[in-house]
Amino acid sequence: MTIQVTAYELQSFMRTEFPQATITVEQVSEQEAWVRQPVDESHLRPGGTVSGPTMMATADTAAYVVVLAHIGIVPLAVTSNLNINFLRKPESGKALLARGTLLHLGRRSVLTEVNIYSEGHLQKPVAHAVVTYAIPSSHSQA
């Protein structure tokens, strides 16, 4: 599967379309994409751990980025399913790094897998998600 959009182009698109987001596109390759979510006090829940909604948004963004990297900028590609498992507490004060991987690229849907890590600790994921994206019927793949 070839890349249709670079990390730089994806980051520019995300900055324009989602100016409120703090997640950045780190890199894209043939099979995966990496995103980074800085963590500050606004992302924490009581007890000092990163909130579930922050990790879900990170997983969803990693999936979106890997999908768009392979189908091109299709803003109306949308999440149709996101299933996440929280595996362990993220490291306090560390950014989240998420690796989105393509599992299946179909004409109307894309299945991805996302592993989320605490920065500096890429051996053990803190969360694992499987995310499905629906591709609008008006989009035809080359």
C-alpha cells in the first residue's frame, strides 16, 4: 500500500481542520502512522492518570491519520467503531505516542489497530484499540 499523503501534509490538514487539537502527526509509512499527544493537567483525571477520553481521542486520531495517509485527504471519512482496552496507567508527565496500523483497506471501510505508549516506554502499550473508519461512497480509490 502506497502513501498518498505525507506526514507534513497531514499535519497541515489537521492544524487547519482541527485547530483545537493538540495531537501532532509525527510520521507516516507504508503500514503505520505515529501521532503524539502532549499531556498536561487538562488531560488528567482524579488520581493523576491520563483520562480515558484523552486516550480515546489519541487512538482515533492515529487511526484517522493512517487512513488518510493511504486514501488521501478525505475529510468525511468517519469513525464507525472504536473499541479500546486500557492496559496500564500511563507514565505521569509523559506524552502519549500512538502507532496506528492498517489491518484492512477496503473500498468502503478501513480497519486499523492502534497501540498507545507513554513516551520513552515503547515496550509496553498503555492502551490498545481497534478502530474502523467508514469511507464516503463518493470517494473512489485509485
